[in-house]
Amino acid sequence: MKNLAHRNIPITIVGGGIHGISIAIRLLRDMPTAAQHIAIVDRHPKPLTEWRCKTERQGMTFLRSPAVHHIIPDPLGIVEYAERHNRTDELAPPYSQPSTELFWDFCNDALAVSGLQIPPTGHEVYYQFDVAKLRWDKGAGKFPFRLISTHNEGFRSSCVILTIGSGDCAYVPPEFTEWQRQYPDRIMHASQFSVNCKQGEENSGKIVIVGGGLTAGTLAKSLSKRGHHVVLIARKQLKTEQFDFPPIWLGPKALAEFASEIYFQQRYQIIQENRGEGSITPDVMETIENSRNVDIFPETHISNIISAQGLQVETTRGLITNVSRIILATGYKFNLRGYDFLRELIRQSPIPLVCGLPKLDVNLQFHPIENLFGSGTVAQLQIGPASGNIAGANLAYERFREKLFAQLPQAL
């Protein structure tokens, strides 16, 4: 693999997850010769590593997204892949949701075909490069962005697309902060926990999961199937929904109405109302409700946690004893200021934020920085509730597609 140090790259995509890869594939589909002019940088050695790790940590077996939403532009791409490989049994009803293994294999095939994994042209596209700083030198000419790695290597770029999600913004409710400090090995966020870890003491005690979303439900399902006694605690009644936002948010009518709202604070409220506080898919809900290893406590609050033969958890429903671990499936709270590599940039060119989300323009460009774009969670105030999902990658690409073309050499 070639090194990026001291090079000038027209288009840099920061993040090798679903959004970063989807955008690169679409760009190369529209303009195949652009391969030598783009770079995807990520802290991991291979694309989609974070997604793969997340699904394995939770024991997730099927995606929530329907088959038409994936990393290539062809809606039936993964269905046709499943048919070619006699794996249609890995498309679950009612919307042909792919298994995580099918999705992973399909993505690797798409990466190879697109040239992102094994470049047929000899041009590297994906680089393991952990960005420590992103600088913007407004008067620096054609390549005003400078990206510096954790190894103090740097290169310049004309255009940068941030495809960062909420993965680095795990949310721990304030009431758990002190308890987590007291019992750091027993109370942890779901992002730090894996159902596959061998933690011997858990077999002799209950595992308490706090949360009412799909992560909480999936963890409860996975752990119960592994023989653990699980107590699922949620502040409200659990909701059962097939998707994590109403599908109308992928249609032109809802998107047009959202765009017509001039107040970004109101847009933020619309997003919260439509994504809610989480929901669980019908199949996962059915499994945990029928499991003898899962106790579900809705509308329940934890008032205290003490150490006594494991942990004891005092709740509004009574005392839960012999608890070996508490998993906080309490989601993520995105805040642009939480990303260390952006701190200098934000300090240099203050970016207006609403509840941690940047106010991008209609092309998903950061203001006042030119040719810095966002996709995924970071683009919610423009794309709406679907922004962070797989389908949001295509919505984002269409917004800045023409701007990207303008960054490529005219010869293309």
C-alpha cells in the first residue's frame, strides 16, 4: 500500500464505514477514472470494520434495513447476489432484510468489483490513516485542507467529506456516572461490551440491560440464547416497530416539507419525534418476550446500585440481586465538538451547531468552510431522520454529487 504522506488528493472521504464506502462506490460508478483522485481514510485496516465489530458485539444476525438499502446504487443488488449464491434463505420477511453474514459477503464482493478492495487499475483508494487533525488553510490554493495522522504524517486535499457517525459519542445517563465510576468493570456502555466475551462470573449472576431500543433487545436476545439470565429495564413502555423511522422520510414529500422548515432547532425536534427513544423489531420482541431467561421491566427506574454478592440494583419495581454486570444500551448523543481531530478546525472557523449537530447548507457543506461536506449522522439537519441509516448515504451523495465532480481534474 502506498503512503499518503505529502500527496495532494482532490477528494478525501474521512470514514470507511457504510456511508464512506457507499459514496465512493457511487462516485466511481459515475466516473470510473476518478479512482486515482480520491482517498478513503479510516483508523481500521479494512473497510466496514466498525460495522462488522458492532454487529458481532451485539450478536446481531439480521439487519433492520430492507434489502433495497445497501452500499451500491442497484436496489436489487443484494437480492441478485443472494440468488446467484443460493442464499435467499438469508433474506428475512417481510422486507427481505439480509442476514449480517450475507450483507458482509455482499459488501466485500461489491468492494472488489468497484476496485476499492483490490484495485484493478493499481490506484489505492482505501488507506489506514487515523486522522488526528483536520486543518483548513483558506488561502493555501487548490489544496487548502491538511490531514495529519496520529503518526504525524500529513497530506493535502481539495475537498473533504466527513462520513462520521455517533460511534465515538456513547451516551451514559447522568445518574449512572457515579455508579460507573464505583464499578467500572461491572457497569459499561453497550459499545464496550461483547456477547462473545468469556466473562466467567456472568454465568452465576444476572445481566441487567438498561434501554428500550433495538440494541437493548438484540443484546437481551443474544445473551439469553447463550444461557444468561437477563433483566431488561426501560424507562418507558417498549415500542415494537419494523423500522427505526417512518419510511415516508425517504420520500420527496416529507423531505421537501423538512427542507421548508427554516428553523434548525425545529428540524432537530422533528428528528427526535420521528426517531423517538428507540424501538425493537417484531421478531426480536417476540423472542425476548417468549424467553424464559429474560425478565422485562418497562416503566422502571433505577434508584441505587450497591455492591453485595455481585451488584444489587434497587428499582421502582423492587430489588434485583446477584447482578454480575449492567449494560447501558442507552444510545449515542452526537456532538461535533466531541471529535478531537475537529477541535482546531472548529476553534479556527466556528461552525454553528444545534444540539451538537452542524448547520450544513443544502449541499451538505459546512459553513463557513468551503468544500467540507458531511454525510451520515452529521448531516441530520439537512437530510432528516433517515440521515444516519444506510439509505441516507444515497440521499447525501445526490446533494453534493456535482460539487464533487467540480473537484476532479478537467481531463476526466
